[in-house]
Amino acid sequence: MKPEKYFKIGEVMKYSGMSRQTIHNYTMLGLIVPAKVTDSGHRLYGEDVFDRLEKIKRYKLHRPLLEVKELLNKEKNDQENHETDEQSA
């Protein structure tokens, strides 16, 4: 298993094309979650943040952000339940 790479907000901005404020807002709303917070309070995001941001971009074309959050949480729960079912089998 390879070690996870962490990205500072500037790197997330660069690779996602989103503004610092947008990333901050999505974090405050719970749409994305930092993988780690440094001792100095800097948020570091895991590689999975980019897939999540792409989903947010797609979903928010036709839905309000709170509905996007509900959809993402449902997807996450469905995936976790599926993984639990596979481990039980």
C-alpha cells in the first residue's frame, strides 16, 4: 500500500481550477473534508478530494449545494455498506 499524498489548498486550487474561497466554502459546508490538519491549522486534502470536487461540479449544475451534500453522503454510505457486505461474505 503506497503512502497517501496530501495537498495544500493552493495545490487543490491549481489542479481543480477552483478558487480558494470555493474550496473553503465547500470545507465549511462539509462537502469536502481535509484528510489531515497540521499543528499550525493548515488543512491538507487527500487525493480523493479531486474526485469529490468533480462530482460536486457535476451535481451542482442542477441542484443546490445542500442537496449535493445529501447525494454525496448517500453515495458514501452506500459504498461503505457495500464494502461491509463484501467483508461479511
